Amino acid sequence: MKKITLILIGIFVMVGGCSKYEIQEIKPIDFGVKSVLTSIKSINQTGNIVTVVFETTVGAKYSVQITPFGSETPVKKEGFTATESTTQKVYDLSNLSKKDYDLTFIDIYGKEVKYPIVIK
């Protein structure tokens, strides 16, 4: 029985070794332009609507995350590539629970800026 098993394994290895495999070209990940500016220029909250103006680098990639205070898991997140030196975003947070949150602005290289938000 062991001989038959070894023979079958040998056949599978030989057949697999003779098969043609298509090698796919590996495409590099586009990290965008290296960010020079990663900051919050202004933030305005009217009720549950938050308007944020970010200072950004054109062509750089960023992420915005809204996380409950004391938690590591964001309840809202968005990524974008900057097209201007200032980027304005409006967030409707009316569907979130009434509590404290952190708005975190992060560039692709890990530089982050946090700002507290209170949903009443």
C-alpha cells in the first residue's frame, strides 16, 4: 500500500513539474507622491455635519477615519488622492451614536493628525 501511495505521489509531482505555468507581471503599488503637507487647516461642526479643510500635497494619498474614543476600529473611513493644496470634505455623522469620536487624518507614510468630535 505504501509503494502505491509513493508511486502516485511521484506521478503527481512529475505531471505537475511538466505543466506550463503562466507567470504574471507584478505591478508595483502606486503610493502616489510623497506628502509634504498632512494637517487639518480648519474644522467646523454644525450639529452632526462636520466640514474639514485639509492641507495636502497634490498627488499624495490620504485616509480619513472616524473612530469612537478609546476604540481602534473606525466606524467611517475614506481614502482620497489630493488634487489641490487644500482639500475640503464634508461628513454627515447623523447615523453615528451620540458619543465622543476621533477624526484621524493620515498620509500614506503614517503621519497622522487627530481631532476630537462630539456627537450630541
